[in-house]
Amino acid sequence: MERRDTDEQDDAGLARRVLDDGRYLVLASADGDGNPWPTPVWFARDGRELVWVSRRGTRHSTNVARRSAVGIVVFETPAPVDGRPRAVYAEATAGEVPDTDRDRCLAIFDRCSRAEGLGPWTVDRVVAPAELRLYRAVVSRFFVLEPDRDVRREVDLGL
């Protein structure tokens, strides 16, 4: 069956809605031996950049420090039961935000936190002696599931 341009536009629209409305992503990381570990984290997004805060000693933070390649899924909650899962899958590179990008990434996280009524995020919350650090994933490829099939297809979000 040949794909139509409208299918691709529908896929991109679905993916943008899920990402815009999503508040948690599931971060799939792996340790140095390849042992997988999925973790839900509250996130903020700007384009292809997904930003969150975590403690350095958590399993997912340690994994990301050792192996930056991650998988991500953001799904609509509550999940509809009308036949088509509404989720976005992503391949990305993740890591702790370097000092040179901290202010910009913190502004992304702060803006989303305030919009959700969760209060402000300032630099003192993500640098020593605070326990939390700022992390980000830069997405290289986005995917959605084909309707009625468990087959992922890449989607261009125009980001």
C-alpha cells in the first residue's frame, strides 16, 4: 500500500501533539555492559531538545554518563483505546548539560515548570551543593506507530 502525503502530515501532527501535551518521557538507557534501564522523567521540550533534572547517582544518570545513546517514548495519557496508540518514539543522544548550555536549557525547563504551576527553576537548584543536575537529550529521529500495526515509521516533524 502506497503512503500518501496526508498520512505523513497526520503522523507529524500526531507526534507534535503528543510531544506538546506530554509531561513525562520514558528514558531507555543502558549501562556499560548493555543492561537496559527504563525511567520516567518529567521533561520540557524545545524543538529536538528534551530537558529534565535528575540526581547524578541515579541508575539512569549513571547510564547516560557511560553511554549517551538512549531511546525515548512519550505517550498520550490516559492512553486511548480506539485502536491507534498515540506515542512518539525517539532515538537520541543524552547527557548532563554542560556549563556553556546550562542557562539556555534551564530557561527551557523553567518556562515549562512555571507554565505547569510547578514554580521556578534557578541555577542554584542544579549546581553544587544541590543534588539535582540538568540533563538533556537531543533527538536524531522521531517515530510513530502505524495504525493497527506494531510497526514504527520515521516521521519528520519539521524541527
